[in-house]
Amino acid sequence: LHKAIRRQRQMCIRDRDYDSVSPTIVNWRKLPIIHPTESRTLTVAEASALMGFDQRFEFHGTIGERQQQCGNGCTYAIGSLIKKVTKEALLRYHCDPILSV
């Protein structure tokens, strides 16, 4: 269960259960996501793992810039779906003589 905690005019999300669904990862400088068992925000590596990024994927810049990049990112699953649908649409368009006119 997610419990909202007000702290210095910020809303923090605390997830106490490893088996529950994660909140949406956004730029957590604006909405900090607190680690489920430790009193700290998620690291960029932890947030990117939740989003499905490969462990080797690197974000560059200051900590705030890396958090922003991760929060602006698209999960691997969503990216794969967009790629699949776009590819199918392009193939249909280029292979169908009626659509390619």
C-alpha cells in the first residue's frame, strides 16, 4: 500500500511492500519516491530498474538531470509496443498499393 507523507510542502510516496505495484516513475525531485525499507529516495539505478532499463544503460549529468532523464523515459515494455505498432503500420502502408498512393 502506498502511503503519502507530507514533508516540507512536498508529497512523498512510500511503498512498504516489495510485492506491490510500483508508483509511476516521474521526476522524483518533484515527487520523491521513498525506498520501501530505507529512509531515502530511490537511486537512479533503482528507478531505472523499475522501468525496465537494462543495467548497462547510463544516464549522464548531475543527479537532478539523471533523475529527470529517467523520469522522462519510457518503460521498455511501452517502447517495445510503440515500436511494434509503428513498424506494423509502416509495413502495411508501404506494402498495400491502395494505402501507398
